[in-house]
Amino acid sequence: MIRMKSNLTYLKKPDLFKVLNQHQDSFFAVIDEAVREHLPDWVKNSKKVFWLKNPEASKNLATFGEVIGFFLDQGISRSSMLFAIGGGATTDLAGFVAASILRGISWTSVPTTLLAVVDGSIGGKVAVNMPQGKNLVGAFHAPEKVCICYDFLSSLSKVEWDSGKGEVLKYGFLSTKISEMILKRESLELIAHECCEFKQKIVEKDFKEEGERIFLNLGHTLGHAFESNLKIPHGVAVAMGIKYLLKVFSQSELLVEWEKLADSLGISLEETNLSHYPEFSVDKFKSYMLQDKKKNQTSIRLVLLNKVGSCYVQEIKFQDFLKKIEANEDFKS
Ligand code: GLY
């Protein structure tokens, strides 16, 4: 049973609790320990919750197996509803459990970070990491419902906010409407709402990333390499990935747009400069990209920008892309 469509709902905490209460009989959950205190007592004390102490470090096959074993012992069935409550790592792991256990059961995603709200919780890409790289084992299995509750965001750390804002900046390049909202400094809740609806529309048209869904990967090729090399949060790395993509392709006008969007969102220009990271190693960066690119491919498909709101995909020889990177002043160590 593979679900392709989710129902997106925006609710305050009391209404989220009502949804949880309605599912008490069929309830199973994977929850980030960090949000435990924000949940109703019956959830806090439920025997059917697998708590994640460190979701990012738990997003692997070992924990995946542990969660499955735990739920089977607790009597999970095909009519159970699996809730995933936490950030992107929690929803990715729990969604993959939902896709696999008993050949697939329904799940509900409750993202509690800005990054998970605007990206990971929507669209049904679920996965775990492997030593060889991120998200290498997974499935497409959309949650039945995505319950977006901004009340959780008030307890986010600065790093988590910055990470979410980086993905929001990406949407500012994908949609003129979102770009205008960011530049008008509308509330982050309103902007995030528009990002969710934008992603939902794309995913409804292209669930399996056979077409325009690939645009959502804007900035991710360089971004993943920055994330791995500099150990910075995903969203910050994506913001850097877009910035350096524009630099490498000498798109100076769009670089000005990048700075305006970053400024409006409160993304630090300094922290997204390579010069801010003395530990940056261009050799490690290149070898990460080599290892990340699909095996046996000599070229990669890059998402590039014509202008705000208009992307295209260009197949480029990997060696040519590396040469472009090496030619850029900022990458000279
Ligand atoms: N994070 C990109 C996607 O869901 O397609």
C-alpha cells in the first residue's frame, strides 16, 4: 500500500491533541524526545511510542530494525496509525517504518521544526542514511495527513531556525509569490504556509520526481557537500549551495536577489561565506561530490535558475562542473 497524496492541515495545539485523541485506539508513534514535554499525558506515558533521543544519529537501518521490532511486539496491525512527531530525521525514519512494516501502513506526520514543516514532512520521501551517504535506503510513501502546528516552533533553537530559513530562501527562488512575501517581510508562518502549499502542488503532480519535483533540489548538489564538509545544518548548507551555484555560474544579478532574500529572512551573509570556515577543504569537497554522484555517471543533472520563479535542468559533465568550481576564487584554498 503506497499512498501518494496527503491532506495538509494547519492546527493549534488543542486541535492537534484532538486528532491524537481520536486515534487513541490505533495509535503508534515515533517521537523526538525533545518534544515530549509538549504532548498530552497519555502520549507521554504510552507504551506504543518509540522515543528518539538523538533523531539525526538514529536515522539508520539499525534503529529502523529496532523500531519495527518494538512495534511488532506492541501489536501493531495494518489498521494502526503511525504518528511521526519531530523534525525531518524523525519523520524520515518513521515514514520509512510506515512504508515497510506489514508491507505499509498509514502514517501521520507532525513536523515540529521549520525545516520539517516546509520540506521533509510533505511529499512522502522517507529514508534512512547509510555509511555511504544520506537517504540511500527509502521509499515514496506519503503520510495520510500532515498536521502543521506552528506552536512547536516557539521552542526552536537559533540553529534550527537558521536551518529552516535556508530552505525557505530556496522557495523564494522557486516562486515569485514567495519571494515577494519574503521581501515584504511577512510573518514566517504565512511564508511557511505558502512554501507548504507550493511543495504540495508540485508533489501532487510529480510524486516520484520524474519531472518538476527535481526543482525542489535547487542548491542541494553543492549544499550536501557543504553540509558534509562543514558540519553545518541542512538548510544553512542549502542557502550556501544556492549562493555558490550563482557564483560558479556567474549569475551576479541573481546573487543580488539572494542577498536581498537572505537579508529579509535574517540569514547571516557572513556565515554563508566560505571565508567564514577556515576548516573548509576543497579536496574533501570535491571527493564528497564524486562519491555523492550516482555511480557510473559521467554527468550530473543540475537545477539552475533563469530568474526568480523559473528553473531548468541542465545535464553537465561532472568534470566540467568541477572545473567551474575550481575556477571560482572562493574555492581556492
Ligand atoms: N526535499 C525535496 C523533495 O521532497 O522532493
